[in-house]
Amino acid sequence: MVITVEPGAYFIGPVLDAAFTNPDHAKFLVKDVIQRFRGIGGVRIEDDVIVHQAGQPTELMTDVPRTVDEIEQFMHDARK
């Protein structure tokens, strides 16, 4: 079986505005930090994993950048 793991963060203006004004949601948000990222829209780092009947799972995208530094370098190189 193959599964996809897709952690992501999306910064959608109207959704954030509603969350900031809702006390139940706002208590979990650090507005000053979130404001710094509003302009990027979002990011998702996807990976596909083979789950074997016996043995360890196998990651299919092991050569893609994963850390902040690796991703920033990848983006920098892509703009050259």
C-alpha cells in the first residue's frame, strides 16, 4: 500500500481574520508571527510512503529538501 503524507500550513486572509476575532481560536494564535507569513500563501511538504506487509516502510521521496535551510537553498537555486 502507498500512502501520502501531506503536512502543510496555509495562510488564507479571510480565514485568519475570522480566527483572530474569535476568542476560542485566537488564544491558540501568535498574531505577530502569523502576520509575517501571510504573503506567502502557504506551504505543503509532501511525501509518499510504501507500507510493506512485513518490514519497515519505504519513503519514496527521500532526496527532496526537508529542512528550512534545504528548502530555502532549493528555492534560491530555482530562481537563478
